[in-house]
Amino acid sequence: MYVHKMSYAGSFYPADREILRTDIDSYMAAVPERKSSGEIVSLIVPHAGYVYSGPVAAYSYAAVAGKKYDFVIVLAPSHHARFNGCSVPPKGMYETPFGMIPIDEKITSVIGSQPYTSFIKEIDAREHSLEVQLPFLQYAIGDFSVVPVIIGTTDPSICEEIAKGICEAVSNDTRSCLIVISTDLSHYYDYRTAVRIDSVFLDALSSFSNDRLKKTLNEESEACGEGPVMTGMSLSRMLGAKKVEILKYANSGDTAGDKMRVVGYSAAAFVR
């Protein structure tokens, strides 16, 4: 059986479960109470080390804290290799300091039969952008099964096909589902430049237009999770989302770094 071992515990997030819980407690406690204007379909969440992006990620996870979801689809970018499609493990477990999370075989069996889907073990084993979401999810919503989807492309047409394949799997399932879209924004600009570049991304995201988002990412803004964001926006629309709510923006200069070379983070929700 495939088991994704914790590759980034002790670096991106604490390996000790009690320290991890205390850290997430502090991030979540700092989020002001806020009600979404509709039912949340998907979340955009950053994926850096918790000390940097945890305070922003908490805004997304606070929006679903205490709710029940049977399975969670995590759309994450591949940082180590590009490939034409997505990697989805068919079955197995993911390990975190909070315990094991089963892969949802019912959903992965449908997605795995779609074009552009395969399982690349080496990609999954090394990818932090998916792994770091799982402890936050366990803290916020408790027990669930996971559908890990690592996307290796930024081709809009392929992202659309991936979204269609996932939609087919979800639409034929009566269980409750949450989608998590994992991305950071601009990388290593000075603070003021990063805020300017990231505001362009957030404006495009708020428009809920794939065309505008793609144009912006090509010309004016950045997101290392470009493929997951495009896929997630299409999938959210297919599942009934009508708008995007920006929950929080900050960068590493606001959280735990200097302001000379920062990384941008956003929390957002697609709602219906």
C-alpha cells in the first residue's frame, strides 16, 4: 500500500503534534469571526512554511472550521517537474503528525480513468504544496478522506479537462466535498512591488474569469499554483460557485520575514 510519509514535518511545520496544534491554535485564534455570503465550494490557501503563511492559511480554514466534509480534493502544483496533466495516487494513506488520512479510492478511481491523469510516485513524495494543507485540514474539519491531485501543467485547455474529469467524479457522489486550491503568489520582490503585483492577481481572481486570470498571470502577476488555480476556478464554476470572496492577503514581510524579498499569500473562497 502506498503511504505518503511526512517529508516536510520539522521544516515547513512542526513534527511534534502538540506543538503543531498549539501553532495552529494561535493562527486560528487571530482570525476575526466572519460569515461567508454563501456555501463554500472551494478554498484558496497558501503553502509556505507555517511561520510565514500559516496566519493567512488560517483565514481559509477558519471559514470551514467545524463543518463536516466526507472528502477533500486538494489541487496542488508540482514544484519539481512539469508534466502534461495531473498525478493522482489511486489508493493508500497520507501521514501527518495528527494521524493517517485515507485516500478516497471511490473518487480517485474515476479521476484516474480520465485523460491527462496518471500517478507519478516521485512527484507526490517530494511535493510540499499538498502535504502542508493536511494538518490544517485535520485541525479544522476532523476526519475526512483525501483526493490528492498534483497538477504539472499550466496549459488552460488541459486544466479545463482535468476540472471536467474531477467534476464527473464528484457529481456522481452524494457525499459532502471540499476543494482546496494550493498556491502562493509573487516571489522575492520587495514589499511594495509584491503588494502591487499581487493586487493585480486578486483583482483578476475576484472577477471569476478564467480568461482574465490567465491573461494576468501571463503579463502582470504570478502564482506558483497557476495550474491548480485555473483548474480550481473551472471546477468551482462547474459545481455551482457564483463568486469569489477574498478572505485575506499578506506576504512574508507581514508575518515572519524582512521586506526586501517577500512571498505573497492569499486566502479566498469560491461560494455558491
